[in-house]
Amino acid sequence: MLYILSTPIGNLKDVSYRALEIFNSVNNILCEDTRRTVKLLEHYKIAKKNLLTYNDHNKEKLVSKLNFDEDYILVTDNGTPSISDPGYFIVNFFRNNKKDVTHIPGPSAFLSGLVLSGFPTDSFSFHGFLPKQEKGIVEIISDLISREETLIFYESPHRIHKTLQIIYKFFPNVEIAIARELTKKFEEVLIGTAKEIIELKKEIKGEIVLLIKPYTVEQEINNEEIVELYNIFKKNSNDKIAIKKISSLLKINKNTVYNIIKKN
């Protein structure tokens, strides 16, 4: 049997009695990083286990060596396995081999960030890590923002300031939240436009959840920014699709977009 086991995202006290029972009773643990798992096991004085590193690079080789006469636990570094990691692969492997799979629920960083932000929770979607390049960030946010739901991403502390600059440049009026160091001593949630957060001049460290509030109000944007958006969208599509994307994003008539592009 496979136990998908959620672990603390920061505070080691955020572990359930059931999770500890499973840790004590199952010998084999598939880990993203064995060092992180050892820290948790030692904290709760759990006897030494058979720890196996499981990641995107070795997943196929590892599952071929599993002994189906034994039980296994799947954990990630922190939070819930299969959220922005390759846990789904081993879940499907067990299911395809007619083995039982269950989940021991617990913390998840993107859900904690959502409830702390105060943004609408009746409709939201999670999209993992944002692309690294400006073009990719603009395209994914542009495609999603018209859904009128809270958008949730993960972001690296090394890239968050660049991401904020991009959001400020292309989506200056959207309200965002940055939730960081969740459940830890320095937990913090910053809320405002990208410009307002940039002007705080804070060093944003730790694991980050980035949220974008549903955006329904028409914003003003100058002609140069429309042309810049057009040049980004046009690289992977034709004129018609690029203009449609800009029209949907900015909530302005497609003919208006077309005329601005032709004049510039």
C-alpha cells in the first residue's frame, strides 16, 4: 500500500497523530530530500527508516525496484506530495498495479496562502511555479486573469522582485498578495499592487505563495504597453489571436486594439 503523507510546511508541530502513527508503522519512505525527512523523524523520535530519494530524475528507475509485499510512505520536502512535484507518477504506478493508495491529509502552502490573503475563495486555481522569463509570465497571467478567480502561484525568493516588476509593468492595477514563511516565526503576508509592494523595499525571503485577486475593473493602459503586449503574444500566435488576448486582458474593444497597433 502507498500512503501519501502530508508533512509540515514550516512549523514541525503541524503534524497529525495519524501521520505519526503511519510514520511509526511503515518502514519504507520515499522522500524528495532524505535530509529534510530525517529532521522530522528525529524531532518525533521515530526509529530509523528505509529512506529512498524519489524525484523527477530517478522516478522510473526507483519504482521498478519497489517490493509490493511492503508498504510505502510518500512525502515531499514539506506540505502535500503531488502538488508541484512528481508524486502523481508513483500514485499512478501503484494504482496501475492494483495496489491501494490513501492520503494522510495535512498542510499545503498554497491553501494557507489563500486563506490568509483574504482574497475570494469561492473560485480559485493553482498553477505551480511561474515561468522564469518575462514573456512566459506575461502570457500565463494574461491567459488566466480573465477567469475572474483568485490565481495562485509559487515563486522563488530569488525571482520575486523581478516578477513584481513584470506585474507592475503589464498589470499595474491588479491587487496581489505575497505570503511567505508560512507557519514559521517570520510568517508575513504583503497585500497591495505590485508597485506598492515594491515601494516597501523589503527583502522577501523564504518560500513564497503569490496570489492575484480576481480582476474585473477596466484599467487604463497607454499605447506603447499595448504594442509591447502585442509583440509578446504575436511570437506564438497570429494577429487575430494576439489582438483577442489583449482585448480580453484589458477589457477594451478589439477594433481599438487593432487601430492602436496599426498606428504604432
